[in-house]
Amino acid sequence: MTLFDENVAVVPAPRRRWSRSTVLGVWSLAVATLILFVFTFLPSPYVIQQPGPVLNTLGTSPNADGEDVPLITVPDEDETSTEGRLDLLTVQVNGNRERTPSWMELALAWFDPSRAVVPLDRIFPTGQTTEERNTENAALMSDSQLEASAAALRELGYDVPQEIVVGTVADDGASAGVLDLGDVITSLDGTPVSSVEEVRAAVQSGEGAPVTLGIEREGAETSVSVTPRWGEVNGQQQWLLGVGLTAAFDLPVDVKIQINNVGGPSAGMMFALGIIDKMSPGDLTGGEHFAGTGTIDARGNVGGIGGIRQKLFGARDAGAAWFLAPQANCNEVVGHVPDGIRVFAVSTLEEALTVLETVRDRGDLDALATCDGTSAPAS
């Protein structure tokens, strides 16, 4: 018996050809994979903002050596412990001019409500290095601590003298060769001034007209004339003297704030609340967990900040039930409040203290100011 017939030719079956749609699909997949691969490593003109560390102003903070030290220290501090918290919030930036996030990272951040994709130039202005930005933020943090200390002490009834000091003079600015570092500005066009805001407002109202500044220089009083120039600061066109003015305070109490690797002015309000709690009998929080953000000046005015939405999520993740938001940020808060947090809007230190008192004493929360539509039941 034979198994094969040697005279029979075996013809292989014809190969099945792919349809046009299949070929198109394969090529589309290959191109998409290639594009995805390229975009994974291709730099982008954006950075990502996300919730950063949360620090309790009534607790401790790691210093430069990594040791936990009191975040706020005041003389003769009441040693009574508190179960409540007054959290300051931070925002981390993923990316800088030296290294921006990949397009893949941006795509993932885009669908995360706790993160925000923002243009690189908004966070890192053209011509400014990461080191320069860090230096600027450190200076803003230092100023914020002084303003917060002055605001808190004034709220507690202390007299806090204040001076306006020239901290920087632009080489090509309106005041070059006229004002010197360390000059103390005492008046503008004959009217006494006591805050940086008063000087700025008077310069803007003059619409470019020359201003006469009364100054103290090396213990002597004199006056100088400066003609403001039209320029841009933080994306806003305005009249500029070409100097950086800072407030110098003669604090009657030695308040120390120790915080490491955090910059900017947005913790000012929470610093002030922490100082008041430390210097007041009892517990300002009533054992409740508060979080908040906002700049503050020596007169207790609370100003808007950046990254409010990321800070809301940072507060939620830290377990806060109550959130103090600057009134100026209300338009960014509406519709973006995480579940479990109730938000109150404040524009002054006094209003922030009223919120704490009302929550502590189980008062009428509905009578407090909120950003319209942002209140959510607290957990």
C-alpha cells in the first residue's frame, strides 16, 4: 500500500490577501504608535500644577536639616495643646524651562480635576531662570511673613510702626540715579504715605505726571522728583517708578516663622491666623480642621492667589472640613469644590476670624459669606 502518489503535484493554497480596510487599519495603528512614541519624549510649552504639601501652622515643619521644628514660635506661648488645625496649602509645579512635561504627561493631567495644565510663560516668564524664580518666591515668602506678623499683632491690639523702603532700583528705570537702596519714602506730593499700596495707587492716579517723593536717606530728610514710565508688570500695563518697594516693620513681639522649601505670598492669611491662635488663650479652632489660602497685608486685607483649585483638592486630601478662600478667587472656586469641604469667602483677617468663631461656637453658618454655589455639606 502506498501513501503518496509521486505523480501527483501538490499545489499550495493561495495566500489570503488583506482587505484594503485591514491594510489601512494596520498603517493607521503604526502611525498612531509612532506619533505617540514621539509625543512621549517631545518637549511641550506647558507645565502642570498639582496639589503640594499641606502644613499645619499650629504644628511643626521640617527645617533645612530635616528636623521638625515649630512652624510658628512666639514668646510666652500658651502651652495648651490644640486638636484643631489651621492648614496652609501649597501648589507644586511639574516642569520648568529646563525640562517641560511630555505630551503624555499633559494628557493624563488634563483629565485629572486636581491638576491643571498651564502655559510655561505664565509660571516662568521669558528670560527668567528657575533659580531667579526661586529667589523671587523666597523674597515674597519673607515679605508675607512680615506682613502676616504685623496684621496679627495689630489685630491683637499692638502698635506696629511701618516704613516704606526702597529694596531695588532698576538700572534703566525711572528712578535710576534718583533713588538709592535703603531710602525710606515718607510722602508723595506732600501727602504722608504709610504703605506700598498707597504709593502705587497715587502713582497710577497721576497718569504719568512727575511725583515728588519725600524721603529719609542716611538719617537726613530730603525730596526728589521722579517721572513714572509706562511699563508691564505681571502681564499688566501700568505706570512704574522703576523701584521695588518693601514694607519694613518694627514688630513689638519677636514672632518666628520657620518654613522650608516653600515660596510665594499665598500663605499670609494662614500665618496670621496661626500667630493669633498662638498668642490667644484657648483654642481658636475649637478642635476643627480648617484649611485656607490668601495673601495678606499689614492692614489685614486678604488678596487672591494662584492655584486655588489645586489647593482645594489638597485640603480635601488632608482631611480639612472647612476652607477659607479669598473673595477675589471666587470665580475660580465655583463648580470646583471637592465633596466634603465647605468653602467660605473672606476679604479681611477679621472676616476669617469670624468664620473660625462661628464654626467653633456652632453658630449660623448660613450667615457667612460664600462664593455663590460653592458650599457643600461638610463631612
